[in-house]
Amino acid sequence: MSTGKIIKYTILMLWVVCFLNVLMPLTIILNYLLIFLIVAHFLEFIIFYKKIKKNKIKNFLMVMIFGYLHIQKLDYYDKTKQ
């Protein structure tokens, strides 16, 4: 398994744990982490909005989940097209 997939699965697991904490509270720290993740990824979307040209809804969701990893992927695809 590639390193990129391991990182993506780890990020997904972090999101799942944070949302499960909302349903079944374990600790307040995970609630703060969830708020931080949502705000940070939304700010990333606003900052890098110009790099997102196609499928804005799909890319918005991907940036909200994976953050800068998805933006790097978009940059890579743009560079390989040229």
C-alpha cells in the first residue's frame, strides 16, 4: 500500500472518530479537534479557490476531508497536462 493511501485512510479515520464523538461523547478534545478541522479546511478552500477550476462541489468536499493533500493532487494534474 502506498504512503498516500495510508495517509488518506488515517485522515478518514480521524474524521470518523471525531464525528462518532459527537454521537457518543468520549472527550471534549475530539470536539475541539473537529471544529479545528472544519475551520482549517474551509480556510484552505477559500485560500486555494482559484486553483479549483472544475467540479467545484466535488473538490470542495475533497478539500474539506483531505485538505492540502487534495490541492497538491490538483496541482500535480495541472502540471502533467501541460
